[in-house]
Amino acid sequence: MNAKEAEIVDPKLLQPYLNFAVETAVEAGKFTLGYFQTNLQVDTKEDGTPVTLADRKAEEFIRRQIEKKYPGHAIVGEEYGIEGDGNASHRWFIDPIDGTRSFMRGVPLYSVLIGLEIEGNVEVGVAYFPALNELLAAGTGLGCWWNGRPARVSQTSRLEQAVVAFTDVINFGRYHRQKAWERVMAATHYRAGWGDAFGYLLVATGRADIMLEAIDNIWDIAIYPPIFREAGGYFGDWSGEATIYHQEGLATNPLLLPQILDLIREEE
């Protein structure tokens, strides 16, 4: 499924949704801090990924808030799946703890993600990093804001100067991107495993230049279209399509976009 042709949305109509998403993400994030750096039991889901009580409780809280405020909206969450009318015009995406592996090891680079899709286009995206107290929030036509100030992607124009973020290097080989990743490593200045939403945060705020993910679930990346549009950058797949539906992620600035696309498109 691809996003529909973008339609103009009145930013005034989006502001209440953005405010709600920010307030809910911050409140859920503060809740997770009660479990952070504690002796928390970690379970393994059917897909082999870890989950904690904090993941489940945070998503339950976010779902309750949405259900109370917007009972006709659909919800897609990492821990409890899809809820509501599949044809609903408004659909919320939730990742209650993006970066559970960081969270369970006491590393502060985890986040709460909430996004809103309206008529097939994601118009609101929020990432809150509770242990860092960093907030990245955007709505179409409302700008992208990092802790209350405008967020902008970098102006780096050459790959040999670029800082690249990623999550787990093994995924490039596991999902048939190893040769592309080797070309990226050879062509860029610095490759740092600042993964999950934290890597995307760094690109949206100009502190890194490229974020690459060979595999992503929709709740991992649904928030990024408005964030990168409003921050002056690109988010989409590895072929240059601005979509959240191809289970992979690429974020960068417009100066580097054609260069990185040419690099990763080369024959394997």
C-alpha cells in the first residue's frame, strides 16, 4: 500500500491532533521512566523481538487516551495490533517503546512514537525520548520542532563528509543489502550505530546526515513523513519513494539524496 496523492490539509485542523500526540507521548514516556534501569523481566515475542511490561503498559495507556478522545479512529500498535474500522479515515500508529533493546539494557536512546494518518497520508508525527527529555514533533504545515525550536536537516552536500546512522549492522546482510551497505561505508565519513528513532532524530535535527534501515515495521517509521517534510528532508524507501509501507527506511537531506540513492541502487 502506498500513500495517496497528498491533499492539502488545513494546519489549523491538525494542531489539536499534534497537541494531543505530544501530550500523550510525553505522559507515556514519563510512565516508562518508572521501569527504566530497574530489574525488569524481558519476554520474547513470537517474532523473536524483546518486550517488557513497560512496553505493554505504555501502549495500553496510549490506546486508552486515543479511545477516549477520538473513539472513531483506528489504531495500529506494536504490542496489540490493529483496532477499529479498517476503513477509518483517521488511523493512529503507536510504538510505545521504540528501542526496547536499549531500554532493557538501561541505555537512554529509546523513545515513544505516535503518528496520525489521515486519508492515507501521515500528517502528524511525534517522538519523545524520556530518558533524554528530547521531543521531536511535526505536523503538515506546522513545522518540525525539536524541544521547542525549529528542526532542520543538515546542509552536508558530499557523501565523503556524511555521518550515517543505523541500528543493527547484521540486518544489511540478513535483508540482502550487504553490498549496498559496504558501498555506503566506503563512501561516507563516519558510520555510527545510533539506532532506532534516535538515528532519525539526529538526521531531522542536522546532527547526522543519513539514516539507513534495511528492515522496519510500520509502527517504527510511520511518524517520519511529516517530520522530514517539515524539517526540509526526505524520508522513504531505498528506491526514492516517499512511503512508510515498504518495510525499510532512508532519511537524509535533499543535497545527499540523489547521491545516496545512486550508491545503493548500483547492481549487487
